Amino acid sequence: MAPKCFALSLLLAGALRADPGTVPGLNQFAVASYHELAHGSGNLIYSPFNIAASLSMALAGARGETATEMAKVLGQIYPGSAYDASLASLVEQLAQAANTSGNELSTANGLWMQRGFPVLSDFRGIIQDTYRAPLTPLDFAANPEQAREQINSWTSQHTRNRIRELFGPGSLDGQTRLVLTSAIYFYGKWQSAFRPASTRPAPFQLEGGGTAQVNFMNQTSRFGYGETPALQILEMRYGGIPLVFDVLLPKQTNGLADLERSLSAENLATWFGSLQDRTVVTAIPKFRAESEFSLRDTLAKMGMPRAFSDAADFSGIDDRRDLCISAVVHKAFVDVSESGTEAAAATGTTMTLIAMASPPRETVFRADHPFVFVIRDTRSGAILFAGRLVKP
């Protein structure tokens, strides 16, 4: 029987010195969540960093086995007294490094609370001081739709209108008591931009056979490049910042499934660590993709089922074991063009009351069949966005 619960919602995004164990754990979560979300066919875009940060805000109020399960899924250790500060430091480092030369990486957090709902001062302090989420009182009980519209407006504003309706009609109701929100937005200008005049249509090989005519951006320039027996990797830098866009392209046109099976945090670290500068004849499809997910079953399967059950312990929020997570939703967007990349994501969590090296040579990298991509920070290694392109 599903537990009766009140609604707390979270949307957190994309985050001084971070603890050295924080990023490896988050990247373990990034790969594990990719394997869960990549079932089926079609394009994929999501922000594992955004989802992890959202869950981390809930983790701040979790206790006991609930907290242990959540921390393990996030690749962290509980209790970890320095984790919240470490994550906040990582966000600050990324923002300081990425906001230059016309590039932008922004995050914003908020705490929306039913007027009069009691929240422990320690939890409020972590959310306000560490996650920098100001408190905004709303009247969910009397007018949940108005509250939903206000939160969605905030989300749209902080994702440059790319995530306009995270919470659909009726998703918040009179039982909602807390909503923790956060959003991530990124715009990066290529270090070596593509000339629009060089963009021209060509066939893109589809999974299962057949082709589609797609606009390919073309240039010959210096990029980070690496190979394995089954894979080509191209690293495209953004100008003046440590963030990069990596394309993982199977050498076989039908090799996406094998590539996805081989994805692990360890393999990614090895592959990215072996990239070298090389002149590459490059053809990349110009594309835009959007995804949305309901993550409750996915996260339970990954190892945190207690948080969604009547055995949940979020007593760190209100000093009572009366809260559980009832839903987790995530939406993300990416647009790859001649000038650069635009990406945004938001996560909403509702809680309810319980009742390699080679000789220099000209290299051709033609991404004309399904591939995986990530946007990551080369200094910390943190993966901010990940996805695949199956059909541009």
C-alpha cells in the first residue's frame, strides 16, 4: 500500500575546495544513472550533477538507513559531515572557472515552504547557508496551483526559459509542505567555432538501419583525440574555461549498445586521461534534444528504496519520521550549434507525509551514426551533462 505522504519538492542543479572523494562518487552516480536511463531507444539528455545535487539537499534531512542508502547511491559515505560543504565548494569552483570569455554556468537554489510549517533550524541553516537557497513562504494548502506557477516561473527564469514547466498541473496539492528548488544553465562558446557556411546536409546512419539527412558542422582543427579498439573520442573545448564537450563514437555504426555496456567511471577516467591534441577532420551533427524522466522507480532500483516507503526517515527536516519521497522528476535540454553548446536541467523531488598515444597524422572523426556525449569539467572531472544522439 502506497504511503500517505505531504509534498516536498526539490529541483537542484548543476556547484573552496571540494573533498577529493566527492567527484569520483558523483561520477559513479552519473554512469549508474546513465545505464538506468538509457534503456529503450531514442535520444537522451540529462544532468547527473543536477539530480545528484537535488538528492543531496534531501540527504541533508535524512537519517539512519534512509540516509545510508541515499549516500551510497550518490557514491558518498554517510555520515559525511563535510559532504554538503564539499558539494557547495565544487559548485563555487565551477562557477568561478566557467563564467568568462562569453561563457556562462549558473545555478540557483530556493526553499519554498508552507506558511507555518515547522522546519528544524539545523536543516534550514544547511539549505540556506550551504546551498544558498533563500526561504520563500507559499500557501500550498489554500492555492497549490498558484504556488506551482510561481515555482515554475522561477525555474524558467533560472534556465533561460529552457525548462518552463517542471511541475505539471496537479503535481502539487494541498498536502505540499516544502519545495526545494535548484536549476542549472550552461552556455559555452567553442574555442574553435564552426563556420556556418561549412554546414551542409549529409546522411546520418540510424540504429537498426536506414539513414536520415542531417546538417553536419565541418572543420579541420586541433582537438583532444583518443582511440580504443572499438571507439573514437573527440574532445571539443570551450574558449577560456576548463569545461569540454566529449563525443564517444563507436567505430562500428551499430556499436552504440556495446559502447554503453562498457561505460564505467573508471573507463571514462582512463579514456579522457589518454586524450592528446591532434589535427582532426571533424564532422559533427548540429542537433537539439530534450528529455524528461520520472525517477522514483529508477532511484529505488539503484539502491535507495527506503526513501520512497513508509520506513523513510527524514527526521532531520522536522524532527519527525513523517516524510517520504513520493516522486522525482527531471527535465533537461541541449542545443549543439556552430557557435557552441546550450544546456539546462532541473530536478523536482516531491515528499509527502507518511500515513592512448599514436604518431601524428590527419585523423577523420565523422559522427554520422549514434554516439554518446558528455559535458564535463576537466579540472575536477565532474560530469555535468550526459546523453546520446540516436537520431538528430
